[in-house]
Amino acid sequence: MSIANAVMVVVFIFFNWRVVYAVSLSVFAYYYCFIGKEIDVAFASAIFITIFPFLFSQLFIYLYKQYENKSFSAVIGIYFVIIGLLLPLSTYVTAMTVSFFAGSEPLAMNFMAYSILGGMLTQLSLTPTVLVLFLLVFAKLGYKSKYLEFSEEIRQSKNSSPSHLIWLSTFIVITVIAISFQNALVIHSLCFVLLILIIFGFGRFGLVQPLLMATIVTLVMLTESLDRVNTLRTLDEQFYGLLVVLAVMITLCYAIAGAVIKNFELLRQQIKLERIDPYTDLFNVKQLEEDLSQYKKAVIVYLDLLPTMSKLADLGYQGKAQLIFQLNNYLTIKNNNVFRCYRPPFSIGILGFAISDENIETKLNVLVSQLKKFQFYWGDTSVSLVSPTLHCVNITKDDDISAMVSQLCDQPTTPDVNINWVERESPLVRKVDMLEYIQNVFKNNLFELNCQPYLKLNGRKAKAHSFEVLLRINPTEGMTQVVTPAEFFPMINLFELESELDRWVVTHTFKLLNEHISNWSQIEKCSINLTAKSLSSATLAQDILKLADKYEIPLKRICFEITESSALQSEEQAIDTLQELRRAGCKIALDDFGTGYASFSYLRRLPLDILKIDGEFIRDLPVSETDRLIVESLSNVAKDIGLETVAEFVETDEHINLVRSHDITYAQGYGVAKPRPLKAFLIEIMNK
């Protein structure tokens, strides 16, 4: 009968009123056909035995819907009160009602206690077990139960596989021992030990397994007690006492389960607050690490939104957050491979991941096609993503996810590229290490000034010396890394330290000149490089003039070279700076002429004295007729507008003869002189 009541409640919870008639008819058939009751008694039994489980199950379903998305612990409490307490009381009322209609004598008080306690044990132990079995069967058919998933989530959150195995093994061993004994005292004693073990496992090892185990123990104890009752043919105080103890223990289990669930919900809510961006509802990288921990191999995907965001500057933070929010919803609904999206810190984009398999390229191409169809709706307009690029990297379970994400988010914007696979190997010098390295060089003054002399080609051998100041790094003892100029200057540009470096070079060059030059007639031209960013500073010219005054530098001996490998950031300010330096006596040279940004256009706008022809046109001069024509053309243009010229990368005597034949003013390169320390060079020319 207990099993029948449990199944009845479960089917009412699952199927509502659709099975009421079938259940009532089954109860009527049971009492009329199998028990042999009168038709009116069978009819009354069918009504009253069915009506209360149905009504209370509907009440439970109603309250459950109010709380299912708020609190699992509240659902447990509602079930305990509605199904565990009120329904057994109604069962007793049903029995009293049926007895009245049947004309039987009133039921005894001990029967009331037996009915209520038995009903409680049925609804609190057996019914949830039947319910779980239903859910497990439906899960096999593809139905997802949030309660089974919640129970498993609690179990996995404890991350205690060894202790779980010990706990489960202990239960099985004690259960087998208890069943094998015939002595009631031994059986009950062992079962109480099992109940304590089960209470210990509630929450720690989920909810489903402890529930099933509690049902087994309860059935073992009741089966043994009922055998004794059937033998003695009497319900004695010992049996009632057992029911009371079991009811208390089951109630304790529910209380512990409710507390465990409530604590877990609070913890999960706290984690959610810590791991979810309140503006976009996206999880952060910490959640990504936890999700990826389940897979041995995966591909992290970063969608760069900078091209789109840069075109939508007027949206403000709210509009940009809405763009990410809409994109997240679109991807998680449209693409089965996108479980959830993540918000990387300090980056304009979103992250996701895909399981690495032989179809990964197909998955990514599908994702790209979906991104191209995405429309962001804002106000009365809608826009598509601008050049959506997926930056992808393969990862394994042992990889540092944060480092990989950082590497992905640092990828430059790549227009017209749909999928960019990023190499997993980290660069020799990571950005943080690079910044530390540069700061250390600045802090400890580890730069070294070198120079490379010029050869004057036209006329007699010059008595005065011309040279270009070069910068090198002089590593101190303990520095394991030696960085070449080709590696160092991109770092300077990356961290926007060009102005600081230029000021250091000017200051220390002037200082060395002041210390070692006693006869300025020996110096024709000392060339110092200035970057495009430095020239954008409104105070640069005045700062240089103050330094020249401080170190007593005749500015007519100084030439400032503008590197043309990058565009001037503020051309108007740069021109003002150059004109002020030129009025003070400095010469102005345009470096790397022939390559870079708008070479001939610069000739028209900038105040120049010297052109330095890029070494690209000089290196192959002995064998390239095209380069000869280009060099001749550049030389003629310079002469026509009254500029001197310098040929770079002059490496042999043949180079020297060729550039001289094209009326180039100066030659610079290894064929003339190799770079050397500036201090030693100044001492040398002063001692001649």
C-alpha cells in the first residue's frame, strides 16, 4: 500500500489531473474486484484515497512554481510540509471517512499514530525515491532534470572522490552485514549506524544517493519490524517507538539537506556575483577556467570587437554593454557549440570555447557565418559587426588559461581575416617582462651612446667630423637577457616611451659633448634622432634649447634627424618645433627617405636641410640598375631644392664610388666606419 501511495503522488506531480480518472478507477477496481468490498465502499475508497493525494500534489505544484527559480531549499521545505506532514494527516482523515461510510467502528488512537507515522515515512522516504527513479528514466529519454543536475553539482563542488568511495563502500559493507543477521537488535543497531552515515553524506555527496540509501535502510528496519509484528500479531509500543525514531531521523535528514542546499545556494549566488559582469551578464575568465577543467583539449576563441566599437564611439558604456549582451544571447541561442560567452578583463571583445575535434574548423566557420549575420539593435537602427575576426588557440588541461587568454586578447586587429590561429608558444619576452626590462634599463641608466661617422664625398677630405649618434643597451652583471636594437625599439614604441628615450639621448649626448669637446671646429655635424611622437610635444624645442644652454652646445653643430618610418602624429606642431630648432641654428635631416609615409609630400612641407637616402636603395646599387636610377633621381631632386644628401648602408669601396658618382654629399655604413662608443670617439678626435 505504501508503494501504491508513493507512485500515486509521483504520477499526480508529473501528470496532474490527466491521470486522476485512471488512478481512481484503479483504486475502485482494487477494492471492488480484489478486496471484495461493496460497490459503495469501493466507490468511496476510490474517491477519498485519490482526492487527498491529488489535492496536496496540486498544492505542492502550485507552490513549487512560485519558488523553483528562487530557492531549492524552499522547495524542500514545501515538500516536507505539504507532502510529508499534511498528506499523511489527510490519509488518516480518509481512513476515518471510509470507516464511517462503511459503518465500521471508530478507528483506535494507536491506528491513528500508525497511519500518520507510516504515511510520513512513505512520503518522506519512499515517494522521493520513486520520484528520483522516474527522473532517472526520463533522463535516459532525453529529459533534463534540474534537481538531478543540482544534486550532481553539489557533489562535484566538494571535489572529494576518495572520501565518496570510502563512504559508499562503508554503507554497502554494513548493509550486507545487517541483512545477513537474524537478530533484530543487531539489525536495528547497524541500521542506525547507517542512518548516521547517511546524514553525514547528505550534501557532501549530493542528495540523490543519500536519499536512495536512506530508503533502503528504512525498508530494512520496517521489514524486520513488520515480520516481528506479523509473528506476534500485535502492534506493540516497540514498533511505534521505531516509527517515531525513523520519522525523527528522516526529519533530521530533511533539515540537514535543506541547510546544505541553502548554504550551497548562497555560495553559488556569491560566486555568481563575483563571476558575472552586471552590465553584460557574461561570465569572467575564472568561470572559463572552471568550465575548461572538464576537457582535456579545447580551443579558446576570442572575438575582437574593437573594429565595431571604434565605429560606435557615441554609444557610450550602456550601448556597448547592450551590444555585448545581445551578441551573447544571439550566439548561445543560434549555435549549439557555444555553451556560454565570457568577458575578458581590460579587452574589447568576448571569449568562448569549443571542444577540439576533427570538425573544429567547420564549427568555427559556422560561427563566423553566424557572426556576419548578426544585427545589433539600438534605438531605431541596426548595425552589423565590422570585420569580425576569431582569434583561436589550442589549449590542454594543464595550460595556464589566464596566460592564453591574455595572449589572445593582445592580438592585433586583423581586417579581412575570419579565423586567426595563434601560436601557443609564448614569445621569448612577454609584455610584462618586456616592460619590466625597459623600466629597469631606464631606472639604472643602462643605455650606451655609440656613434657612426660619415664620409664626406664631394671636395677635399673634411677636417671636421660628422657622425650620427646611436643608442645601444649595455647590460649589467646579473641581467640574463641581451636585447638587440631591432628588439628594443619596437618595445619602446609598444609602451609609448619614445619621448622619454629621445630626451635621454639628447641630454646625455650634450653632456658627453660638453665633457670631451674642447675644439668645436673639429665637429661639423652631430646627428641625433627624434621620433615622430617627440616632435608632437609643444615643449620639445624649448627643452632642447635649455639643455644646449646648460651644456654650452653650439647648435649649428647639431643636426636632428626625423625618422620617416612612422607618420607625424601632429604635423602642425612638428613643423613649429622644427622651425624653432632651425632658427636656433640646428640642421634638420629627413631619415629613411624613399620609404615610409609620403616622402615627397614631406619635402614640400617640412623645413629640411639634409636627405638621408634609405639603405634599401643603396644595398644593391652595384648590381641593380633600377636602384641606380632611383638614387640618381633622389639626388637630383635634393640638389634642385638645395638639400645635402646622405647615403646609408654604404658597405664597400664600390658603393662609395657609385654614390659619389651620383653627387651624394655623405656616405654612411660599414664601408666607411662601424659604430663605436661615442665617448671613445670624441676623445680620439680631440687627441689628434
